[in-house]
Amino acid sequence: MTNLIQMGKDAKSASRVLATLTTEEKNAALHLIADEIEAQADFVLAENAKDIEDGRAAGLSDAILDRLLLTEQRVKALSDDTRSVANLDDPVGSVMDARVLPNGLRLSRRRIPIGVLGVIYEARPNVTIDIAALSLKTGNAAILRGGKETLRSNIALAKVIQNALEKAGLPISSVQMIDNPDRAIVPEFLRLDEYIDMIIPRGGSGLHRLCIETSTIPVITGGIGICHIFVDESADLEKAVDIVENAKVQRPSVCNALDTLLVHPAVAAEFLPQVAARLAESKVELRAAPKAFSILKNNEDVHPAGEEDFDQEWLALILGVKVVADLDEAIAHIHEHSSEHSDSILTNDFANATRFVDEINSSAVYVNASTRFTDGGQFGLGAEVAVSTQKLHARGPMGLEELTTYKWVAIGDWHVRK
Amino acid sequence: MTNLIQMGKDAKSASRVLATLTTEEKNAALHLIADEIEAQADFVLAENAKDIEDGRAAGLSDAILDRLLLTEQRVKALSDDTRSVANLDDPVGSVMDARVLPNGLRLSRRRIPIGVLGVIYEARPNVTIDIAALSLKTGNAAILRGGKETLRSNIALAKVIQNALEKAGLPISSVQMIDNPDRAIVPEFLRLDEYIDMIIPRGGSGLHRLCIETSTIPVITGGIGICHIFVDESADLEKAVDIVENAKVQRPSVCNALDTLLVHPAVAAEFLPQVAARLAESKVELRAAPKAFSILKNNEDVHPAGEEDFDQEWLALILGVKVVADLDEAIAHIHEHSSEHSDSILTNDFANATRFVDEINSSAVYVNASTRFTDGGQFGLGAEVAVSTQKLHARGPMGLEELTTYKWVAIGDWHVRK
């Protein structure tokens, strides 16, 4: 019987302890977790094997089973990753804007943990270790809700983490796993605003919408990328083909992959056949709006686009293609259809590049680069908790700093307000 | 007939224009608004007079009527305040963390407006001008929902603002007022997440709770202060009396006023009678827990505290008083009862001051100062949009910067991800 309120209380209580730890103490705990993962690898693999067996019996595809599967090598990667988190800089404790006010009050802002994080994610069991390590590093307690397909693996990994927390002398409630696979528990979880400070959904748009609709806790929404590249009249077309191919083909299943290609009419007749030929090598299906279709109609795997095709996050080898009248129409199209994740212009025109950067307010705006760079690792954040496309708190790739907040600290000399 | 969806669409469209304005253009519009307020003062006063007449007929108290009332002088203050906002620094456009990544991608974060703000507030009509000016200064569109008691005044002020926006050549939908006083419209307003990026409630705990429960838009919660002062054994008791008086009496109706006084047992017998005598001068009623009551029981206006008295934001000349065993119990009491707004320790003990600052994670944590300093103006922010007590986005007094977000801007040299 899952008692969510008790889990919330325990997490809040643990968060008070975590918030006062030094970086050295947190790193020591992370190393103990890494050691424990290695020591308990057989246990974790055995529990994962049961999940895989159930998944196979339930008819999950080989591709999905591979995502759920842990191997000796993958377990080793979990412990290695945990040690890497120990090596990252700790944002907690940094002091900002320190100053002495005119009245002598010494004021500053100090970075502190958020408190208790609630994380809901889908299949892959490595997220359990990943989120636990990032939460602990930033002094946050975490309550995790993993996918039901790897319930046993997740419970095993949480147990391993709690063993290590106990060895470190830390509250085992610092990391808790919801062990009830019933979906009905999620709305209840999302209303624990008395105990949980932030919800991070890691999954598809259905999960994000459920959190937006139901949660009384602030939610970090994002991870849905309807990404655009606009090929301007002055673009280097050869390099543009490389960038479009990279953005669409390198890893089509991720949120920063390209969804819609917009092309200036002056180069459409030359560029579209080139890019279509290159994309055909990777069997990319094109969904072309009328002008683009009239240019490409003799190519294989080119289909007329329905208007809804420009509101799709494809996550597959499919690409919407449209010839727009000019930069104005490209910007207007992006304003209407973008999920504000990652949008790029390819151009050699300085004024157009500047306008695009000024007028597109997506989380990541590019000039002459692939949208695939929107990533915590690529941006040098050292870690990636999520990619936010909302406006509050954090935008784009979220690193460790985005798992913190701040408090104002004011040191007086027996100050009263006049 | 209020069409909220159309208002949302218009606001979003206006926000695209506002986001590209220069600071000079925004300041020029603010000056036009100030001029228009002065030019239309008679109109505004006439509309306000009708609100006041209705309020008197409805039996509103003189104190409340005074809060609703506009006078020539108060209208002049509105235009003066608008010009002051023009003089503030504009946070939009500032660039953070600019760097060239190892692969040559030039990456930075640029501060941009949030987009569309939804603001719900209670009686005072000056909030209409205040929020409109701060939104415009930061390039945000705003949809306002004021209190029904000043509906005519608010509609008049919004009309004045829109006249000025038109003169400035800006979209009049940059600032819109919901003219339907029906309460049933609020839940619908709170679900316009397709168009509104942030909800700021300015009112009591009922309004905040409604927003938390109902809104699908991120909400800035706060403004509820259950504030504590702990008088430690080593405090300068004479100065401590001054600080407690200042925190409780100077302006009891605001969120940073003191609600609970915690006292170390070693000084309770000496300090409590002194502070009670001082507070009696201002007719402060004390609600004392048993130990404090036994010391103060012969004073006038001292009553035994019920346990619920320590979970009250009094907003009145009432103060909870409790003797705690030591710093540990003081911290535990604050963890349990504080709304994480403003909490202070009065001490000359360095270790205790340090522990208090480390372990209390309220929005503002004080040593040897009154809680009354938690204020945008006092903290040097130049303005105050709200006081946040939540963990995400902003904590404590919110200035102009907290009405902005950022985008990542990446300039490549035809970069593809390897």
C-alpha cells in the first residue's frame, strides 16, 4: 500500500538534511552509490531479467525491450555516470549579488536546493540512477515514478541507492521510488504540493499535458520539439544540405531533431532536389506543401503535406517541407507552429540573421547550425535534467543550477525599517 | 460579452511586437501613458466616484472605501510612478554567459520578455497602472483582472492606457482589462495556457489557493507571510525590543510584518515583559504559548495561544509568542510553521547566526534586522511586482528582471553535430 503523503513527509524531512550537506559529503555519498551499484549488479540484473521476461510475454517489440534491458556493461555505465556527477561543480552555496545597501544592511542571494523533486519518467531504468545522482548532488530529495515496464528494475535500483545512503549516514528517504504501478496514483502524486516543490515529467506530450492539467505543483514542461530550419536565399546550399541531413537523420527519435524545413523561393528549385536526394539516402519521407511538392513531385517518398503535418514532432524519418515567400513568412510560420524548442536560420545575410535571432524567441535560436546542438552536454552544462520549453525558471537544456533556487540573506546591525 | 480566447490571441500577437521594441520606444510609451493619465484625470475621477458611490451603498467600510478612492493627488501619483518606471533599467536584451564553445559555436543566453502576463488583483486601482507600466517596460503584454469594487475605475484606467498605446503606435491589446465582474470567469482565465505564460495573483490566500488548484498556467505564489523572529540568549534585548516593535507595529497589514515571536528561555523572563510593555503602547494583542503566558499572564491583552495561532498571518496588531527550548527548537518551529517569507534571528552568537542562516531556507533570512525589509524597494530592485515564496523562477521580492526569461542564442559557422 503506497502512502504518498507519508512519502512526501519523509522526503521533506530528508530534504532538510540534504540542504545542509557540504559538497564533499554529497560526493562521498555518490561514490558509495556507484560502489553499491557495482556490488549489487547481479541483483539488479536478475530483477531486470524478470521485467524483460514480462515485457516479452506482453509482446513488447525488440526495440523497446532493448531500451528496457540492462546488461553488465550498462550497469557499469550507471556507476561510471554516478561518479561523473560527483566530479561536476556543485551550484549550491554560490553567492550572488552580494552588496552593502545604503542603510548598511548586508544583502546577498545564496543558491540553495529546491527541496523535493517529483520526477515521472518512462521506460529506461537508467533514468532512476541519473535523476537520483543529480538530485543528491544538488541537495534535493526526490520521489521517482518510473515506467511500469521496468518496475522491478527501478525498485531494485532504488534499493541499491538507499543501501548506499544508509552507509553514507544519510536519510534513506532522500530517494524514494513509488512502487505502485497503478496509473490512478499519478494525479494524487501531482497534488502533493505541501511536500513536493517541482515536478519534472520526462516523457511524451500526453504525460506533459496530464501534468499541466492536474498538477498543483509547479511543472517543468518541455521535451517536445517541433523544430524548424529556414534556408534563406543567401544560404550556402551545399552546407545547408549537410545541416538539414544532420538535424533530421543523425538521431531522429529525439526532441531536437528537425521537423520542418522552410525554404526561400529564390533557392527552392535548386536546393530542394539536392536536399531530397541526400535525405533519400537515409529513406526520409517528405511531406511537402504545394510549392515544394510541385518541385519534388517526381522524387520517391514525397507526399503532399496536410496542414496538420506542420504541427508534428515526428520523432521519425519524416520531414515537413514548405516554400515560404520570404523571411517574414518563415518567422510567421515558426511563431504559429514551433513548440519553441529549437529553430535555426541558414543564411549569409547579416540583417536576416539578426532579425531571426531578434524575433524568434524559442528556447534555442540558431544561425548556421543544426538544431541537434540543443543539449546539456553540447552546451557545456555537464548534465541534462530536462529540456524546458516553458518561460518560467529555466529554458532549454537544464543543468544542475536549474535544480536550485536561492534565498535572500540579510545581515543587519540591529536594523529597523524607517 | 467577454471573449477570453480572443483576448488571449490578441495579447499573444501584441507580445510579439512588444518583444522587439527598444528601451527608448518602451520609455516613450510610458511617458505617453503618464501624460494621458494627467489629461484624462477628470474622466478617471468621475468613473471612480461611481465606484465609490456603489461601494458606499453596498455598505463597504470607510477604511476599504479609502483604499478604493482616487483623488487628484493620487491620480498625479499614478502618472509620476509611470514616469519612474521609465527611468528604471531595462533587463531585456542583457546577454549572459557568452562564450565560444570548444567546437567554435558561439553560445550565449539573452534576456527576453516572458510574453503574456495574467494578473489577478484585489481592490486598489493603482495596481492597474503599476502592473501595466512594469509589463510594458519589460516588453510583456498583460491581461488584467481587477477587483469588482473598482471595475469602472479599472476600465477607465485601461482605456487611458490604450489611448496612449495608440498614440505610441503600439498594439492596444498590449494591456487589456477583463470587464466582466463575474467570478465564474476566473477559472476560464486560469486555463488559457495556450496564450498566457505566467499568472501573478495579488491578493489573499484564497486567491492563491484558487490559482494553485485551477491554473494550467505557471503561477507565482507568494505574498503570504507567516514571519518569525527568534530572540536568542545572547541578543541585545533593548535593541531586540525595537526590532520586534518595528516588525509588528510599523505596518501590521503587510506580508512582511511579524506574526510569531520565539524567545530563548534564558532571557524570556527578562525580555518578554519589556517587549510586552512596548507592544502594549500600540495595543498589540499577544497570544502566548504556556511558558510565555506564565511570564506574561498579569499583563493586559495577553491570551493563551491555541496551537492554530502559530499558523496565522495576522495582518493585524496580534502577535503569537512562544518560549522555545533552544535554537534547535526555534528552527524546528520555523520549519513547521513558516510560510518561507521572512524569518529573522536576533543574536550576538556567531555560530548561532551562521546556523540560522544555513538551516532556514525562507525567501528572506535575517540576522539582527526587522522582517519589514523584505520589499523590492528596500532591496534596491527599483520596483516590486510581487513577493514570491515558491521555489521556482523567483524568490522573495520580484523586480523587473523576474518578468523576463531568456533564450539561448547559438551562432555557428555551418555547424553540424558530430
